[in-house]
Amino acid sequence: MFVSAQTKTTDYKELFYQAEILEQNTLYEEAKRYYYDALNALPHTSQYRNIKTQIRGKILTMESYQRFHHLWGQGEQLENLQDFESAHKYYSDALQYAADEKLNIPDMDHLKSRVQVVAETSDLYKSLCMMELLNLEGDYAQARGMYFQWVDYAESLRYKWKKYEFPADFVQKMDSVVDFLEEERNVTLPYRSVFPEDYMTMNNYLFQLLDQTACQNPHTIESDITFVFSLDTNGVVQPYIIGNKLDDRFNDALSEELRHIQMSQPHRYGFSLPVKEEIRYHISTTQASIWVKKTQKGYKVKEEKWNKLYKDEFRTQLKSAPNGQYCFQIHRNIIDDQVRSSVRITKAKGGKAKKWFKTKK
């Protein structure tokens, strides 16, 4: 839409002169307004036809220059955002547009060099993504070799284009990755130091798993148990158990549950890192079947050891029971000095006692 320059003069020569000055200073939008005012100020006679054609030509030329600067400006914005691939596209479109429109762009050789630098910088970023992909796939040797080539290429560009500086964070990332690759890649981090909250959750889960599995196992156990978990750079968890006195049934029951363990993957500079964790417990389990006789006078238990430990539990469970004999199945687990017990009635003797027991099943 045309907007007047809002000048007080109606002399088309003065308006034309002001427009040319603005055009020379690349103030194209303001220059176009003066040219339009000059057109309106010209008499509507045939002798001014050539002048009007000249002015319209200048307006079209300025719009072409505006289009060029718009494309180039978009490229600069994207370059500042380090989107070098998109920036290169806009720069290239701008240069192609200038060639098609036969625009006289100052310092065109410098602009072409700038486009070449951005293209090569885009290649550097693509190479960075490829290196990180190789690392994630576990091909560390190739990643390391390609990174050193990448650094040499980047340094050659910085020497070649002395007027152009790579963004500081780009150089910093480049140097940081190389430093990281220089470190020992075989160092495995302890899981508890990287993810302490996850480690506590894992520890609590294993404690509960030990207790539940021991209650379902009919044999007595006295053993040190070590759970070992390793997470490789591909995100694969490998669990196994070390126990010097574990029977196969107990070990198999634990191993089946450990297959569902998940671990978080640590990263540094986009590289996945391996972790390992060992969690040790000492477990002691005891099972016993104890008969408790309930009479009018109280309760009788032959095994004094169990009576001392679970006297209150016997009385609580038999509070509403009629007189008779009742068999209690006891699982007593001690895991790292923490005692867990399971006490339940499994059968009864005596008519009323049996009848009462059946109602409690």
C-alpha cells in the first residue's frame, strides 16, 4: 500500500532529488515514498511519460533490493541462532536472486565468501551429529578418529576465514568433546553417586524382594548376597547374583524378578556412559511349624524359644478361637539386622477348633 512521504513541497524535481539521496543510502522504503509523491506531482501530459517510466523502474529496482536484503537478513538471523543449514539456504537464495535481477551488490565477493563459510560450518555441525551417533552405537574408536579430523577441519576454517569467528559456545563444545574423548572411556561410574534417589528406590525394592522370596522358600538360608547391576552405553541392564549358600530355587526366583529392573542412563556432552552398582545383604531365614494348645487356663507351647518370640502374636490370632490345638507356620527373616516375620495358622485339631479354622480360611 502506498504511503505518502508527507512532504510540503509539490515540486516533482525536488521530490525526485530527495528520493535519489535516500536510495543511495539504501533507505529504500523512504525513497519509494518520495518517488511516489514525485509521480503524483508530475503533470498528466505525454511529455512526462519517460520520467514516469524512469521513476516506476526505480521503485521496482528498490523492491528487488529490499527482497535481497530481506533474504540476507533472514540468513543472518538463522546464523546467529546457529542454524547454519537454514542460514546457508537463505544466503544462497539471496545471491541467486541478486544474480537473476542483475542487482549491483557492494562487496559481492565478501558475501560469497561468507556463504561458503556458513556452508562449511553447517558441514561441521552435521559431522558433530554423526560423531555423537557413532558413540551411541558404541563405535568409540571411529568416533574418536573422526573427531580429531573434525577439529583439524574446524581450525583450518578459522585460519582461512580470519574475518569470521565461530560462536564461542561452538568452539567450547568442540574442545570439551575432544577433552572428554581423551579421558578413559572404560571408567564405569557407580550408580549410587550419579542417581542417588534411584539407588535408594532400588535398594528398598531388593530388600522387599529378598523378604518375600524368603517367605516362599521352604529351606533355611544363612548367606551373604550381592546383587550386581551393570548398564552399558546401549542402555542394556545386566543383573546377576552372588551368594555363597543359595539353593537353586531361591536363586532362580530372585533372578526372574531382576529381569524387570530398569536403570537411568547418564550422559555427558551427548555421550552415554556406563554405570555399575553392587548392593550387599546378609540374610538369615528360619522356618518352623509350632503347635499351640489353647485351654481354659491359657496357652501351651512346647518350644519355649518360639513362645518367647511370638507369644503375643499367638494370643492375638487365637483370641476368638475355641479351645483346641492350632498349628502355626512361622517364617522368620533377618536381613541386615532387620527382622521380618510371617506367622499364620495352617491347621487345627479338635472339632470346634477345626470348624473355627475353616471359617478363617
